[in-house]
Amino acid sequence: MINAMSVDVEDYFHVSAFETCIGRDQWDRLPLRVEQNTSRILELFAEAGVKATFFMLGWVAERAPGLVREIVHEGHELASHGYEHVRVSRQNRHQFAEDVRRTKRLLEDLGGTEVLGYRAASYSINRDNLWALDVLREEGHRYSSSIYPIRHDLYGMPQAPRFPFRVGGEDGIVEVPITTARVAGRRFPGGGGGYFRLLPYRFYRRMLMGVNRGDGEPGVFYFHPWEIDPEQPRQHQASARSRFRHYINLGRMEGRLKRLLRDFRWGRMDEVFLGREYPVVPLEVLRGE
């Protein structure tokens, strides 16, 4: 079973948890660490013989065009994470379409390759803005990985399927949800992020093995360049909850990632998920109606 490895290419100050204490007008005055951290990730992938998908912010791509070209040159998939990490829930249809179009063109111009995939900031496509999936299809994206089918205080669509599906019809976009595992009869986050740093590695390994062997499905793993950077500037003005989620076990992340790369087979999102048949899920089901 080949699972999908993905990286959300954003810097420490882009995260939604810090948006109340780091204004967008400050971004250009802060030290940019995403380039060096992503280059380190490319080294780790090369050592493990892994190809992955990099969901890149347009804001980062404009400031690090060499990094975009390096990702493509190394054989990884280049995909979109939107331009400026604005949650879809804070955009109307027109604003979202402009953001998607701008970022896709930018990445394709810099990378010299077609951009097929999209991941929303903070998994912010939900039951109230499913029109965003139509926009992505209209703008030329073939798949989205923007729904996390769990309950969470910041995001989540627990009524969504756990595994890939088409939205609305046979010509609808493919949505590839972030991986969840069945634990004690409930869905548990199994796709990476802070949970991967918080919980024992063996627990995560067991969950992914359960998805591969029990469900017979490939998993989706995601992380961010700032997660392998324990020396990043600390945001002491953020809430205690945000600081805990962001900083927990940063120093252990690279070691755990190496184990994960070694223990499972990994590939790009497009190669793992495109070209397959998926069930069509009506919008009414996704809205929970």
C-alpha cells in the first residue's frame, strides 16, 4: 500500500492560531524560515527515496521562487495552498475564485508544471461553503484535500466520508479527506499535524496500519516546514492553547518523521489518488441534511 505524503508549505507566522497576534502587515518584516526548513525536508525525502506533494502558499512562492523550482526538479508534486492562508470561511465566492486563480497561475509560471491539487487553509471548506469545490473544478483543479472528517474546535466535517469521493456528480472534483482512524468506535485524527507530535509514535503507526490493512485504503499524512524547526521565534502573546498546539514536541518531529518515512511506503497525492473511480456524494449528505 502506497500512502500519500504531503507538506503544507507555510511559515510559522502564517498559521491561523497566530493570526490575532501577528498581523499580515508584519509578515515581510519577520525572518523567513520556510525556505531553509523546506530544503531540509527535501533532503529527508531524498534520503528516504520518497516523492511527496507540496501544497505551497503563493505568498511563499513569490519570495522563494528557487524553492518552487527545486521541488519540481526533485520530482515532487507542486500543489496550491492558496495565496495568503486566508480561510475559505472568510471569503465569498468571488474572493475565493480570485485567490485560487491567482495562486494557480503563479505556481504554474514558476514551476513550469500544471497544478492539479488544492488544500484550503486550516481545512476550512465545510458544510456552509461547499460552493468552493465547484470553484476549484471550474478553475482547473482536479482534486482537493481540504476536508478533515472529524469534530474539532477549529475545523472539521464529521459527516463527510473518511475516504476519497467525488462531489455532487460524475464530473465533480475529487475530494481526498485527511486520514482518520477508528478508535473505540469513533473517528480519530490520523493524518499528522499536532496530533502526530503529541501522541506516541507507535500509536500513530498502529492507526495507519489499521487504515491500510483493515480499511484497505491509502492514508494521507501532512505536516508543515515549521514543525521541524524548534529554534523558530516564540510567540509569547498567543494563547496558552495555541502555544501548546504549535510548540509541543517540535524537537522530536524530525526523528519521528524519519521513522514514518522508513516504516511505510509513500508517494505523491496525484499518483496515489487520481485515475481511480470514487463514489459520488451528494451535497445534501455533506451538509448533513
